[in-house]
Amino acid sequence: MKMTLKQGIALSIIPQLLVVNLLKTRPDWVESLYSNGLYLWLSKISRIILGWIPFSLGDLLYVAAILLVIRFFILKGHLFFNATRKFFTEVFAMFSIAYLIFHLAWGMNYHRKQLHEFFDIDDEYTTQELIAFTERIIDRSNAIHLELVANESVKVEMPFTKWEVLNGTQNGYKNLARAYPLLTYDHSSIKMSTLSLPLTFMGYSGYLNPFTNEAQVNYKMPIYKFPTTVAHEQAHQLGFAAENEANFIGYLATINNDDPYYKYSGYTFALRYCLGEMYRRDLEEYQRLSERINEGIKKNYREVTAFWRSYENPAEPIFKKSFDTYLKANSQEKGIESYSYIVALLVNYYEDHNL
């Protein structure tokens, strides 16, 4: 029996899976041929074409995709019982196309070299090294906090609109690129997500659409979190797919910004990760370190915590579990927990750099 085009597309998922699984074992190939090769051109073209559009085309595509899937099951769901082979041919053909576009447009970045290799630093650290670094970043956070408000008990209020922050983070990347040309960020494509309310209920600050290379930011969250969130999503656009690595690069971009408000957002962002890791390792030391933090910084932390708690719902853990599974399927062995890798990057990066 002659194979149809649709059957051929459906079966193409097999060689695709084989190729992706082979490349997972060769991060050096992915780094040189894709992340520093094909992807640089594809991502730049995507941002040039879509960056000027004020709304998120990617959000609209997701909504359209959901509607098309619903339409498919309404019109062809009966095939599951009446013509099972045809039904699965249709399903795998759609999946095969999406799988190919995902990996060509962005997804192969999950399998590039790890970031500590890029910076030529270690990925392990001791509790004593963590304590020493946390003390230093507390001092830096407290100092910048007092520069901005001159009162240790007052929280920092960002003097910008959220739209202004979308553009302001590029200054940090410009400065960062002088030391690391690979982190050059141009042709901005940062959008306020039209799906911000669903994102909030799901517990997400933003996301990168891998098909359009648009960075989506949840506009409902407190503006204090905007600089690091925007810089994080821009790091994804540069091809750093792992969440922990995008966190670290986003941190570097904000503390290298000329504006002290961005620096404050960056330092206190990193401090919170260090405190979280300290809490897991040594509760008594965590409490001692926490007492050293200006009350105004804690108020900024509580503001963000209160925001997310106000949207807690029974479905949120399901979304988080789904994202955790997605990360593990893309070479992030610890899933959501891998976010703590940022602490290893922070501690070891500053072995060679002044804080």
C-alpha cells in the first residue's frame, strides 16, 4: 500500500526523536552548530519581524492552536473508534510538525553546554562559601536599598512604568556584552502577555514563545519584579533555555544596568535564592543572615509573596507539575528544583569577580 504524504509526516517523528536524542549526548555539536550558529540567525530574524508589533502574536497563536485542537476532536474525534489508524495518523502528523518547528526555532538550546562551562567556573560549592557570599550580597543589597530610600524600613518603589522597564533592561545587556559578546541583545521583542491573568493563576511571571521568539511578561505582577523577569526572558531569547541559567544571566543584566533601581532588583533577586538555599542547608544560619537584611527589602519580598498568594488556586500545582515534567523531558534533570543551580553560578562566579 502506497504511503500518503500525511502518513510520511506522521512517521517522520521517529527519525526526529533519534536525531534529538543523539544530539543530547553531544552538547558541543549543539553549541557550535545550533546555539552559536543557526539559532542566532533564526532568533534575530524572528525578533526583527515581530518585535515591532505591540501585542503578542505568540499568545494569539496559542489561543488559535487550542481552538484548532478542540475543533479537531469535535470533527474527527469519532475516527478514534471508527478509523483508529487514520485518527492517529492525523494526531502524529500534527505533533511531528510542531516537534520539528519547536526544536529548529528554539528547543535545541536545552541540549547545549552548561553555563558554568561558558564562564569557566565550578558548579559545586560548600555551605561556608554560600554563607560568605550571602553576607556579601546582603551588604550590597542593603547599601543600594539605602541609596534609593534613605530609610532601612521603607520598601523601594520603582519610578518607572512597566512599559518603560521593558526597554530599560537592554542597557544592562549592552554593558554586559562588552565582557561577553555572546550576550549581545538587539532587536527587542518583549511583550506584555495578553494571557497575563491565566499566567498569574498558573503561577508564572512570564515565558518565551519558542515558535515566535517573543518574550512574554505577566503585566499583573508587582513592578519590583519586572526588571529581573524581563531580563530573564531576554536570556531565553539569547538561547539560554535552562531556567536557572536564564535566571543567572538575567541577574547579571540587571546588576550591570546603569540605573540603581535595576541593580536593586537584581541583587535582591539573587539574595532571595541564596536565602532559600541557606534555609535548606542550615536553618540557624538562615535566621542569623535574615536578621541582617533591611526591613524595606523584606517588605518588597512580602509584597511579591502576597501577590502570588492572592491568586493561589487548586489548579496551580498541576500546572507546576506539568512544567516540571516538561523541563525533565528537555534535559533538566531536577526539573523546577534545578532553579537552585543559580546559587552555584553566583557563588563560583564571584570567586573570580568582585561583588
